[in-house]
Amino acid sequence: MRKVTFGGANSLDNFIARKNDEVGWLIWDSEVSEITRQYWKTIDTVVMGRRTYEIAASGYPGVKNYVFSRTLKKSADKSIEVVSEDAATFVSKLKSNDGKGICVIGGGMLAKSLFEANLIDEIGVNIHPVLLSSGIPLFYEMTKQINLKLIDCKPLRNGCVVLRYEVQH
């Protein structure tokens, strides 16, 4: 069974972007780049929602990219497959196939559906030393509590803290 990881970079007050999708406050440096490079070796699939795709404006190289959308019919980028079926059903099928890990990138609405279907195995976040006070949240309100077990906590030189948690199913 493949591991499904959700996460990304967020402010200390749980936002992944400002309300206008702006992310200029994110700190990207060589230390973050190396952590990301090592993580990408463990996956071969990325799943994201339509808004994340529209902001990224492309797929991620070297992996299979899926975008979940009810309105987008196809992508101009041939490396991206647009999926209109239920995300939890689709990711459940992906998870049972052979392959490396699956990364869930971007906003919390897609992740919420996958958490509630017990499909997320791990959470990885890079918490930035900033309070945005409003924006697009990393985590949306869910119908149940999600219990976690700390795997790793790493402070970075730039003031960020990288956390990894295992989801307790």
C-alpha cells in the first residue's frame, strides 16, 4: 500500500496563502530546497485541487500529476490528468496500486475529503515564522478529530520549523 502525504508550507496561524493567493512571504532557501529534493525521491504521484493547479500553472516534473476539478475539463499541460470523479474514491484506487508515495499538494478542501476518508497517512508542514491573520487555511474544519504521532521536528536556520506527523487511523 502506497503512503499518502499531505502538507506544504504554512504560517504559524495555519494559512498557506493570503486571500488573494499571494505567497511572497514564503521563505525558500538551500536548506528547504534540500529537504524538498529528498522528499521528492520518495514519491511518483502528485494530486492537487483546481485552485492549486491554477496557481502553480503547471504540473510537477518527473511525477504523475492529477488535478481534481468539476469545472476544468482538460489541461494544456500533457503531464496533467484532470479527474472529475470523487477524489477519495480515486486516491483510494491510486493508493492500492504499486508505486512510490503520493503527495497531496495545496489547499485544504481536497485534503479534508481525503482525511475524512482515512486516506492520508502522514502530514509534513514547514511552519513559517509569520502570522498572516487571514488567508487560505491549510486545514479546514473536519467532521472528526484526527490523531497524530510526531515523527520528526526540525528547526531550520531561517526560523522555520519542519514537522512530520503520522496519522493514527
